[in-house]
Amino acid sequence: MSKQRIETLAEEASKRAQTQYLAKKFGQHVKIVRQYVDYAWAEASKRDGIEPELLIAIMQKESSLRPRVQSRYGAQGLMQVIRKWHGEKLRPSESLFDPEVNIRVGSDILEEYLEMAGGSLPKALKKYSGNARGYSNTVLKESRKLALVAERASGG
């Protein structure tokens, strides 16, 4: 079996394990959660220093994986993006309630904050959360948990 094929199988096992873990944790349908996992993996693959587990952990913390949630501050969707602050990252026809759009824009924001923070993930997460107490630690802890779920499933 080729190295590429082995990596593909390992990635699929990782995604499947993360999907099962999240679907059970949040009481959501596996098919829906799998979409979010796939979007997170796709976005992370386009960026340096951002792992899919980090994006998924942010979604958990921000919205409990509910794509249509909106805060009283106007933050919308899985990653709780505020259009008026990040409108330049969206086309006028795009909705932040669309999981694919929301994860793309949330990833853009995190990538921008990571650059501003000189590569410091805790600092970038602090900015992402608007300085919420304990946010960075909570997200990083869940991100590690998701990575462990993936690693166990892929035989890593």
C-alpha cells in the first residue's frame, strides 16, 4: 500500500472518530457533524499553524456546534463571527449561518490574529474571544483531546 493511501486511510479514521465523539457529546446527527469536521479539516489544510482540531474546539466553545446560533452582540454561526467587524471577509450574498462560510471566515480571522500575535496561539485565541477569561486554555485543552481521539483512531 502506498504512503499516500495509508495517510488517506489514517485521515479518514481520524475524521470518523472525531465525528463520533462530537456527535455523541452534543447529541447531534453524525452526518451533520461530519460536514463540520470536513470543513474544519479543509480550512486547516490551507493554513500554516492551524490544525483542524483547533477550529473544531473553537466551534464547540463558541456555539456548541449549532450553526444558527446568534449572540446578543451579533456574533453568528459555528465560530461566532460578527459581520460588521469582518465584513471584508464575506461576499454580500454569503450568510454566516452557512457552516462552510462561517468556518472559512472564522479561520481567516484566527489566521489574521495569529499573525498579529507573532505566532502565539494563546494570544490569538485571547483576541478571538474578546479577552474572555479561560477561553484559550479551554479551547487548547479540547483541541488536544480531539487530536488524541484522532491519533488513537488512526493508529498514530
